[in-house]
Amino acid sequence: MNVASVADFSMETALQAEPPTYAGGLGVLAGDTLRSAADLGLSFAAVTLAHRKGYFQQTLDSQGNQNEADAPWAPEKTLEPAEATVSVVIEGRPVKIRAWRFTVVGIGGHRVPVYLLDTDLAENSAWDRTLTDYLYGGDERYRLCQEAVLGIGGVRMLEALGYDGVPTFHMNEGHSALLALALLEQRMGGGPPRIPSEADVEAVRERCVFTTHTPVPAGTDRFAPSLVRQVLGDARAADLENSGCCQGGVLNMTYLALRFSRYINGVAMRHGELSQDMYPRYPIRAITNGVHAVTWTAPAFRTLYDRHVPEWRRDNQYLRYAVGIPPEEIADAHRQAKAALLEQVRTATGARLDPNVMR
């Protein structure tokens, strides 16, 4: 049996610079949250998708035009397989899902498992095998199928791996909101079909928290009722409609997450205010984004802080004592960090930049 007090779900997660399982700030925040949880020794397990072909690899031509290409990677070459396979019915057919385990190790050795869901299995159709290929790729059909794999498949994967009775599920943006539907199905399972009661909804709400990131309507995934019925089936579409998660019959993933969460937060004070204006029926707090300081500190400065403020890795508030570091040592660490950056540029492009410019 595995134990986790929090199951963290995110469509993208920056585990390392590679693999390409993230696109930007949402994934960076997700990864830093897991690294911080590991440092603090918290009981976490995380779920994301494998994204075998990544987001995209960007290059610029001589005219400055952007070109994109796949950023493929093979999780089987670097990660260990989880010990379970589950399935989710999508468009009326079972889609098999396996998982690869990445382990985030904290400063004290505490381990947080991250399960990367993968549909690239021989039992699946050629199209279903691509569902965990592209981060934010494809059309609305592809996206809703992906979100079913993440939300419903993720809950089933944790259950299959022995994570029984997880008290808190965290939805990092609305992409994973179908996990609430999976929890609702768990609660209502075993009996004849029925309309979810307010008690059913409240029981799921007690287990879910939600971080919203995008305070503009265009940033919300919306799916037409015909597509919801096609992908999820009539029974699930009815459960979503009867639970009050649809606006005019349209499935709104943000409203789904809001409806089923006991606690909701934005990612900055102003962001929380804007989100509250957009969704006045729901109390939205604000937790200002932080970063995992060690991850984003250049090696030269890590060495400097280790020498003068050795406690900083465990408690970033100790960095306030950096005010006492001699300026010449800071300048030397800056020179080292700049030299490392310019060497990286030279390796990647062949260009040699003058270190004396923009000191």
C-alpha cells in the first residue's frame, strides 16, 4: 500500500530541463511545488502525462522566423515502469494506460513519486496511442481525450498503485478537473444509476483543491455537449450536467474544478482579485507564486551561499543574510556565472560573446 496526503495533478510538470514535459510557467510552478514538497518531507504523489513528443523544439532561421519541430523522448529509457495498468472508456472503447515513475528527491532524502501516464501501448488503436504524445497539441477532441486520460485515468492509476483514501487532490489548472468526475463515480459506484445528490458533490468537494492560473475567458477549456457525449459517453455527460458544471450545456473545465473544490486560489494577489471578479460565486484566495530557490540558483552562487549562509537550502528566508556577503565575493560569483552562460551560448551556437559587455 502506498500513502499520500496530497495527490497533485497537472497537465505539464517541469521535472528537469529534460524531459520536455512542460511548456512554461504552469509546468515550472508544478515542478517547483514537488521539489519543495520533497524538501519539506510532505506526503505527496503527483500525476501528469508522458508527452512523448513534447511541446515543441523552437529554432530561429537567419531571418528571425520561428520554426517548430517535435521534441521526442522515450520515458522507458530513463524511468522505471509503475506496477499497474488501467483503462478508461473513451469514445466507447477502453483505452489502456500505463505509467512511468520519476522520483523527486528532497534535500533530506524524502522521495516524491511522479507518475507520467502513457497510452502508447500495443493494445490501443494507433490514434489512442498518440493521446499522451503532445502537450497542448491537437484539436478539441484530442484535448478532451487527453484530459480524460489525465483526470479519470490518473485517479484510477493511483488507486491501482495502492493509494487508498487520498484525502486531498490538487488540480493545477482546469485540465485535470475530470478527476472530480472520477471521484464522484467512486462515491456513487456499486449501486443503480442515479443523479448525483448535493451530498455526493459535497463529499467530493471535501477532497479537492484548485489553483487557477488564467484570469481570462480564452484561457478556459470549453467543450461542446456533442463532443462531451462522444468522448465521455451519455452517462458521464449527464453526471456533469446534473452536477452543475455546464453553462448552456457547454462543459467548462474551470467551472468543473470550481464546483468540486473546497479551496480555490489564484497565483498572485492581483490575479486572485481578477479571478474573483470572473467567478463571483466562489471564494478565491491568493497564494503568490514562489520558486524552488536551489533549482534556479547558478552553481557559483550556490557555492557562495553554502559558504556564508549554509541554512539557505533548507529555509530560503536565510537568504536575507546575504546582505552580509562581501561585495567582491558576489562580483566573483557573478563573473563565474556569466562565464558559464557565455560558454553555454558558444556550445549551442558557436558565437563567442565578450564577457566585458554588460557587466
